[in-house]
Amino acid sequence: MDWIQNLLWDSNSVAHIVFLYAFVIAGGVLLGKIKIFGVSLGVTFVLFTGILMGHFGFTGDTHILHFIREFGLILFVFCIGLQVGPGFFSSFKKGGMTLNLLAVGIVALNIAVALTIYFIANGRIELPMMVGILYGAVTNTPGLGAAQEALTQLNYNGPQIALGYACAYPLGVVGIIGSIIAIRYIFRVNMAKEEEELSNADAEHLKHKPHLMNLEVRNESINGKKLIQVKEFLGRSFVCSRIRHEGHVNIPNHETVFHMGDQLYIVCSEEDAEAITAFIGKEVQVDWEKQDTPMVSRRILITKSEINGKKLGEMHFRSMYGVNVTRVNRSGMDLFADPNLTLQVGDRVMTVGEQDAVERFANVLGNSLKRLDHPNIVTIFIGIFLGIFLGSLPIAFPGMPTPVKLGLAGGPLVVAILIGRFGYKLHLVTYTTMSANLMLREIGIVLFLASVGIEAGANFVNTVVEGDGLLYVGYGFLITVIPLLIIGAIARLYYKVNYYTLMGLIAGSNTDPPALAYSNQVSNNDAPSVGYSTVYPLTMFLRILAGQMILLLMM
């Protein structure tokens, strides 16, 4: 029976380590599906399962555990960067700037409360442990990984900071959701009124979405004028995808001449629709199916890498392929087909033209779902390579004895955000299906959590039962709740942020999926998700870097 003993206890055996990780991850994920009062801790249970196994002496070679931990962290952080990269810079526009400022306020107050407790404790708790409690309180696992990596740079040999994280995390989740509920009752939020305000805001937002209409030319001043001239006179951007002249339907180009009585199929932005209608003629009902030359409209998927990064206007689709592009769907959102719009792999292009022309055009763009099924491994590993290189560069600051490094978490995150946003300029195809991104991300985070749990397990029970574990829980609760109530009050009283959006802001500023799930459950709209996604990129970036900066500056 030696083989069973080796499989269970031989810490140098590859089979034992794989066996241990498989058990910890599978058990943790299954336990994470259990909901208490409708809230689950998700994959964080992998950490607690690892702690349990570590407590009972199931462990592995330290070097192997460290490698798996760091590789999992790199994979997880890089995939997050790829996902948030395209929206990272646009999230600072218009209303997103206010939400991001509030989120930064929450991050700053979290740190301020943690450091205040640290100084008041006057040496009773070590700074690294306080950083672990901080990340448990704000439920941010990547930040914990970055902090651990910074401690490795500093050759720290003190207690595992994952112990503080594990103590503070459960009540951190409860504190975030509790703060959302508390703000509702403190400010006597009228949910029906908030819903109505949101509907009015959505109506205003719809002005920028593509608007489709049929117009008949009634303006004598444009009779005999070319399409390009009409666009110049009007000064508004629109696409004329079809024109019916004397009963014949054609695909117009810039040289097409307008005549009185011509019927046009126009696509424009909602805010320009009234001006375009007033200038051209009036809106009419047209049955485009009744036509001598059959026209079809299809959504064509861009899957060829050579199209990636090219502007719509420079492709000359009408003159070269005899089709018109009216709008582009990206990540589920319709975009107006502006000539300056940059095309990306994964875009769905609404195309109008004759059947043969549309088929030829589809071959030009690719339109092959199979191509998108395969993740772009080259881009991923080029990004990781550059990210580790960037993370290893020492950055010297005046007054600091040790140069700062972005580390194995910060470097890949920064590079992934930049590749996700600007990769097409380097002809890197950054498109990855959501399922592929999620799979790589989940594998990375469970490997990281399992490693941290197995390493920390030996001392966890002593810390909680005989040490200051309960004190850590209390510290963490204060770090969670105080900033959320303060910023929540500012958001409601000064910025008049809609409560549904505020729910998403609070969940996103803590990068906390359980809080987002609760917010979506109590709302009948997508405002919490929008708020969450608006602040998530910047918050994740700050969370990952903040712990490293605290440790490197103060230790």
C-alpha cells in the first residue's frame, strides 16, 4: 500500500501535488455554490479548502507551490486586463468620470482606515498582516497576490498575510451588501422614483444609438444633387443604404444623384434624425421586399486578422464590393457606421447589397465562427512576456531606498490593458471569446487560491483560536463599511447618483461579484451592471498596485 501513502503524503511527488490541487479546487468550487441568505462566496471557498488541507498536513514542495501560485496569478490578472482594456480609457468620459472619482475615494478611504487602525494598534499587528486584512475586507484577491509578490521582493519571513485575508473576507462580503442596504434606508430611497429617473436617462442615452428610417425626397434644393453634396450641405453624418428611383432599387454611392420622389433608407444617430428628415423630405412607409433587384441585409462577422485595426472609411466597401455598411455591433452594442470607426476582430457588420455582393464581402471579412473558437495564444503569451519584463523593471523614486517594481501582478495587468485597447495598432488580434477568457481566468484564480490556502493552512487555526483572528474580523469590517457609508452619502447628497447605479458602483469599487449578483437580483434594469463595469477597470488597477506601494514605501 506504499503507493497510497506516497500519493497522499509525498510532498515531492508530482502525482501527490496534482492530486492535492484537484481535490482542493474541486471541493472549493462545489462548496462555493452553497448560498447563505442568497449570497455565496464563490471560488473563495478554494482558499478555505486549501487552508483545511494545509492544516491537516497535506502540502507540497515549497518551490512548486510558489510557481503554481505566481503562474496562476499572472494568468488571472492578464485575462482581467484583456477584458477591461477596451473600456478602460472610455470609462473616464462624461458620467463615468464622476463614478470613477467616487470609486477612487472608496479605495483611498479603505487604505486610510486600514493605516489608521495599524497606527492605533501601535505594533500589535504587523503591516503585511494589515494589508492582508485590507484585501480580505475589500474582497480583492489579485491585490492579495500582488502584495505577496511585493513581500517576496522584500524577503519577508513573517506570518502569512493570507491568514488576515481569510479572516476578513467572509464579513467583507456581508459588509458590502449590508452597506448597500443601509444606504437605501438611511436616505429613504424611493425605488419607483429611482426607476423613473433611470428610464429618463436611458431615453436621453438612446439619442446616440443608430436610428433607421425611410425618407422621400421632397426638398427641391437637393433635386439633382449628389449624395456627397447633400452630406456636405447638411453637415450631419448618415448612411444611405438603399435608394428607390422610378421603381428600381439600387445601392447608392457618393456619386448617386437624388431626384424628387426618390425613396431612401437612412441610418443615422437618433439625435441627427430630426434634422436629416427636415432637410431631405418626410418619413414614409416603404416595403423594400418589393423590388426588381433582390437586396439582402446580413450581419457579417469579422474574423480575418488583416481587417483588425482598419478604419471603416479606408476600406471603400461600396466602390470595391458593391455593398453598404450601416452599423457595427460590438460586444452586444450597435455602433453607427462612422467612417472613422476602427474595426476589430469579433465585430458584426450589418451589410446591405445584392446577394452575390454580400457573399463576396463575407469572404473578405472572414465570417467564420470557427476562427473565433480558437483563442489567440500568441497574443496572450507575447503579452505575458512583455508584462513580466515590465514588472521586473526597477523604477527609482527620490527618497525611496529601494526601487519600486510593478511585479508579476502589476506588469502583466498594465500590458494587458494596453494590448486590449491598442493591440490592433500592432496587428495583434486581442479578441478572445468570453468563455475562453473566463476559463483561463478561473483556472488562474483557483490555482492561486489553492496555493495560498495550502501554504497558510498550517498556522490558520492557531491564528484564529489562540491569536488575533477575531480582532482581524473586526478590523476588516471597519475597513469595509466606513468608506462605503461615507462615499455613499457623498454620492447621494452631492452628486445625486441614482441608487441603482450606486449599487453597481459599490460592488465594482470592491470588485465583488456577490454584491453585483445581489444588486441585479433586487433591480429590474442593467444599471448596477453598468455602474460595476464603469469603475471596475480603474478600481482593479488601483487595488493591485496599492498594496505593493504601501509595503514598499513603509517597510
